[in-house]
Amino acid sequence: MESIWKLGSRGVAEHPSLTEDSEVDVAIIGAGITGLTAALALAEAGQRVMVLEAATVGAGVTGGSTGNLYATLASGQAPLRRKWGDEVAADVVRARAEAVDHIEVTIERLGIECQFKRQPAYRLSTEDRQHARHDLNEELDALVSAGLDAEMAESPGLPFDSWGIRIANQAQFNPLHYVEGLANRLQGEGAVIVQHSPVREVDPGKGIVRTDEASVAAKHIVQATHTPKGINLVQAGMLVSREYAVSAKLRSGEYPEGIIWVLDPFHSLRRYQYGEGEYLMVIGEKHKTGEHHGDHYQKLREYLETHFDVEAFTHGWSAQQYSSPDGLPYIGRMHSHDNLYMATGFAADGLVWGTLAGLIISDQILERDNPWHAHFGARRITPGKSALQYAKENVTVTKHMVKDYLGIEKLETFDGIEPGQARVATVDGEKLAIHRTETGELKVLSAVCPHMKCIVHWNPSESTWDCPCHGSRFDTDGEVIEGPAYHPLAQPEGRA
């Protein structure tokens, strides 16, 4: 499975892993849209910058996103307004609109080819109009109150009945091509990007970032990792989920234009054109990380086949989301140290939040005023707006800890695990994550997540081990794919 954004990708100059100790002004962990936006602003201001990436530029959540850019929130403007009021809701729209404008200006300034195009966004209902009218009217009022150009509209050329709201002047692009363009410019500014260099430890007291082979000393350390690495209080209230995408070529019919959110249940549709090829993608099947229910990719394929004349499916990919308990992201200096920064809680809106986060964090490091930091500061405490989700997520973590530790099956041998299968089991008193590949190779790992000792679950849609407590994910060799864990799943001694 790989994302459609890799079509035409030229990548960036390949760098080996970090092998020698270095010293810089700013060490940035993560080469996605947050890290590279911050890195470019800092490098252009004369800072010595190093970006450390565990895989390759844009290979994480940025390269698994929708490529949609919008000033509102995918979850709706009305819920944000109800929780935070008119003033904050309008400021969120203004801040996000400025971030979209920044992306557009940067593309023009650097000459990045990433198919950027201004497009409308639609929130559409397929239900009976009388049933859905109240919710859509409330959403429209919230959008207009926040300063957006929005109106009731009919379906934008979809082959099924729908109606709803049209929001003008949003945008779409190829997010992977964009961050590759940022990375290439960064190297011209003298910044250093190291790929295949997973960070294993951050010591903010000493200003040190450590990988497997070397260390980086830095005055400032930015965790542009979508969720802070290690143990952090914000993780206790964060809802962690996964969402999936597939793309297809159509045999006949029109490819709908714009950002299309079809409600009841939620599916996001959009067209993408690269070269002579046209593609229709659908995003959906959201679920809590570590809690899987069937083949999510197949359900999306069936959705497209139900509504469109599909000729062939071409790509499939997914991404992780971290939703904060009060509905706004945490951006900036962390509680523990003034030289340590984070950006998390982007929910499904990470491309725009990530851009804004990169700008806010770079301004903090450069000691420049930023009008938006006050709303999104990482040190804020909002118990009234956060308590319910904190309570729910802590109940969920406790449930998994108790259920997974007490309810794991016991195995005497691995003989019953067929090719392509995986399970968590207790063997000789040890909790193991066991997978037999399609070719028959047996892979045995500790099932205990190194982050906070929860038990990982098998994700059959992606062949990964996912932690249901705080979202750490691991490949079948145990290496960290994403999430707060620094270290891989342990290799049990004497097992193959």
C-alpha cells in the first residue's frame, strides 16, 4: 500500500543516517509539514538547523494526508463555536486561512510544483432534508459568523442525491511534493536533513538528541512528530485514531471537483489529476488506533463501487490522527523545559495546523510575536472543555490494560499460526506478538509496548502492531512507525 502522492515524486537528496555527533542551534525531529515549515523559517533567519527523520521526507502523516487545505475544521465549525464561542471560533478560521495563504505564497516563491489549486469545500448530507436541515443551518451560521464565504448549495456533480453547504476559496495540493520542495530549498539554505535516523532519546536538560549512532547538541529541540515522543501529560486526554484512503480510475462518469465531505456517515471525496491520469479518492473508515473492525480498505472500495463506475483501484494508504480534549491543537513550549517544543492535537486537519505550528514555533525560537500562539499554547489548561475526553480516554486505557493482560490466550507452540496470520499470546509466561509472513517466516516480538507497557494489537489492514493506549505503531520487525514510543518492540531472547 502506498499513497497517491508518490506519483511523480522526485524525492530529495538521499542522506545516510546520522553517524557523527553534531551541534546546531535547532534540532527538529520529524520531516513532515510541521518540521519543515519551522526549519525553513529558522534557516532563512540564519539559524543552524538539523532535521532528523526516522524514514524519509514526508513519509509519515503528511504523505498520508488528503491534500486538502481549508480554514474551517473537518469536524465542523458549529461544534467549535459551541465549545469556544464566537471570538475564538473566528480566530481559528483566520489563523488557518493565513496558514493556507502562507502555503500558497511559499509555493509561488520557491517555484514548487505540487498541483496547488483554489477549490470550494462542501459539507453534504444524503439524508432527508427536513431531518438534516437544523444541523446544516447551524453549521452555515457558524461558518458565516467566522467570516467564511459560505452558502447553501446543491450537490457538486455527484452521481447520488445530496445537498448542503459550499465554502468558497479553500485549496488542494500534493502534500508530498510540497514538503519535498521545502526540503530541497532547506538544503540550499545550509540546513542539514538526515533520513533513516530514528530518535531514541531526548534530553532537554542537556540539550541533546540521541539516535542509535550519534548525538546532536542543540539550543532548541522541536518535536515535530505529530505527538510528543516519550511520556507526556497531553497523551492522557488525546483521542488517537486511524483513517484510510483508496483511489480509483473511473470507467465513465465525472470526477467531482472540490473538497467534498459527505456526512452520515462521514466520507471525504476528491479528484486528483497527475499528468494525463485522473483519479477519484475516498477517505473514511475512521476508528480508534488498536481497535480494528474488518477490512477498512475493502469497505472504502465497496463505497466507491456503490456510487461510481470504477474501472480499477490504484492506491491505498492511511494516516493517524491525534484529537485534543478541548478541540484545539497544542503548539509551542512544553511544560517541562523552555527549550523543548511540540505540536500535536491536529485531528483530521493536520496540513494547515502543521503549517501554523511551524510558524508559531519558529517565531517563539526567534523571539518574535505571533498573534495566534495564545489560543494554541502547549501549556494551556482547559479543564472545563477537556474533562469529558480525559475521562473517556483514561477509562479506555484502563480497560485495555486490564483486558489485554488478563485475557490473552496461552499457546504451547506456534504451529497453529498459518501464513499471513498474527496473534498476541502468552508463551511460557511471556506476552508475545507473533506473526507468520505469507512466505512462512515466523516473527516473534514482545507484545508489550515500550511506551507505557500496554499490549499491542494486530492491524490486519496494514500488517502492523498498534498500541490501543496512546497510538504507538510498529512494523513486523518491531521498529517504531509512529507514536510516542522511542524504542522498538523488544526481541525475546532465544526465539525465532
